[in-house]
Amino acid sequence: MRIRMVGSGYVGLVSGACFADFGHDVICVDKDQSKIDALLDGRMPIYEPGLDELVARNVAAGRLRFSTNLGDSVKDAEAIFIAVGTPSRRGDGHADLSYVYAAAKEIAGAITGFTVIVDKSTVPVGTGDEVERIVREANPDADFAVVSNPEFLREGAAIDDFKRPDRVVVGGDNERAMEVMRQIYRPLTLNRSLVIEMSRRAAELTKYAGNAFLATKITFINEIADLCEKVGADVQDVARGIGLDNRIGSKFLHAGPGYGGSCFPKDTLALLKTAQDHDAPQRIVEAVVSVNDNRKRAMGRKVIAAMGGDVRGKTVAVLGLTFKPNTDDMRDSPAIAVIQTLQDAGATVRAFDPEGTEQAKKVLDNVVYCDGPYEALEGSDAVAIVTEWDAFRALDLDRVKSLLSAPVMVDMRNIYPRDMIEKAGFTYHAVGR
């Protein structure tokens, strides 16, 4: 089928490349000329394992193309996916839908024949109604339908998530449009992937509700971790004990410095704003957002406490900057608040991340960025592991100890056994252990 992706960021590019790999004819469109030029040159604008090979394979096969010309790209499309950004709106926390609505208006003037317009961006309940109104107003004679198809991709595992999803959600009430969506996702149904059909508004809410629930699990186990530290329990034992209950499950029960990234922070906030608008307060989610925000700076204070309560004039090596491994995404990363807390207390920070340095430079000032973990450790007074990259799981502990002026390790991801680190001669501080 002829599929067009409007927006070639994380969701649009990954989805477009995967659709092309299914055999569909795909054009990814973006207004950013530099991004399109990079893609045409084989350079990815984001880091996602396996994406460069996937894109190259489908470009070579002629199934995947890139363009800045939306009008020419979408005029013969059977389905147009809107996959533009919906960041939190400055000032009030509502999702900024200006890019979605601008795309809808431009699409309206270019479509010919029956076209399915798909909201792939994460959008509040009722956005599909407004997209439909915008298109109808701009082109009264257009033959189209709007459906919702939220994405559930995990950064760092997005390609596998797209090709082997636990579910695909499609929301709409136009049978012609729903049949088009069935054909688009037919390759997945052959693998017995579950495609769930529902109303458009239910699909829109499903995305926010799912992310809010996962954020709640993260925040819950983080608060349990604080209690574990007070009573002398190990949060990893507790998490395993409750995670084996199949009503709960083990995923997202890993204590750490709080959630970040492109989805959970903005989606929980957008859900709260939608709930306020409809006089249906979400008290649990309100608490989740508040606890998570406070936790990030608390992790910075944890490092300060581990170093004796005073870090003025001292240096801390921070390993890991991105909000999770296998991505270069710095959006709302806990490392930002941790580093700012350390800097506010007078510490110098030396940092290393395998993929996130260039993005980190855009949001963190006065940091000494290093080319490797041992370079970051050299001359530091303590080390804090903030992101659980595989590169940090098997550090040469003797070398680490020799590079630090004081053998203090704060492991915010609990990736090392306590007895191993203490046996190596470190003062070890974990989370909830």
C-alpha cells in the first residue's frame, strides 16, 4: 500500500522503515531539510539499534523514500500517518497540537481519492475530531476518514516492538478506513499479533492510560525502595517477590532515579490536563508526577550524602546521561537533575555516555564531557552510575579504584552486587538495598 509518514522523527522514521520492510511503498516527509539530507545520505537523525541497516535495506529496494515536499508526496497516498511532535506546551502542560493541526491542514489540500488520515502522534482525547474538522473545512469535497493508531515503541527496542508487538490499537468507525488499516497491518496478523479495534477516542486514551500506568509502577517501586533502605530490606528481593504475581508482572519494577524520556513525562502531564478539563481528577497520576520530579534531585542529594555531605570543590564522575540505555534521548533524563544538583552544591562533573553526549551538550552546561568511562573517572572523588548501559556492567573495578581519589560508588541502577563492590574496597551506595 502507498503509505506516507508526515514527520520523520523517532516515531515516523521507525514506523516508516518498518512498514517499508513489510513491503509497503513508503515516503517519509519532514520540513527539516537538514534531516532529509542526512537520511538521503544514509545518516540517521536519531540513535536506534538496527535502524540504519533497516533504512538502507529498504531505500536500496526502492520501498522507502524521503522528501520535504508534503503536497507531492501525499497526493496519491492510501494512508497518511501524522507522526509529528506533541511536546508539553510551555506554561500550562497541555500537549502542543499545533504541529498536528498544521499537518492536517496541509494534507487536506493535497489528497486525492479516498485517503485514511492516521493520528500516529500521541494526542489527547478528541484530537481526531479536530483533525477531521480541519480537513473538512479546508477541503469540503475530500473523501477521507480519520483514525487513531497510537504507537507503543520503546526507545532502544523500537524495531522489535513494531514487528513483534504485544498489541496494535486502531480506533475508528469508518469501515472503509478500518479495512485499509487491516491491510496495512496484515503482515503482523500473520504472526498472530493482536490488532485491537475500538473507537477513535478510546484509542487516543489508551496510549495515555498505558503510559500513566507504567509510570505509576516505576514510581511505586521507587518509593518502596526508599522504605527498603529505612528498614534494611533489599528492593530487588521485594520486586521479585511481587513481580512473580502474574496480576502484577516484573516489568517496570526496577528501582532507580525516576522515569524520563519522550513519553512518560509529557504524557502523564497531558493526561492530568485533559482530566482537569473534563472535571475528572486523576489523583494517583498527580502523585506519580510529583514524586518522580522530586526523586531526580533526591538522587543528586544521595551522591552528596555518600561523599560526606559536602561536595564543594570535589569532582564526580557521572556514567550515563540518557534517560535509558540504547538511545541518545536526553528528554527529561534523571541525569539532568542529578548533575544540576551536584553543580548547585559546588561539584565539578565529568561525564560519559556511549551515545548521548551531543544531545547532553544542548541541555547541560559546565560539564567535562569525556570519551570513555575511565577518562571520566580520572581524578574524580566518586562515581555515580545513572544509566545502565551495558558498557558499565563490567568495569575493571581495580582500575576504577585506582582512578578515584576516594573509592565511592553510587549505583542508581543496582547493576552491581553489593558484596562484589564492597569486596573490591569501595564504599557502595545503591537504591533500595
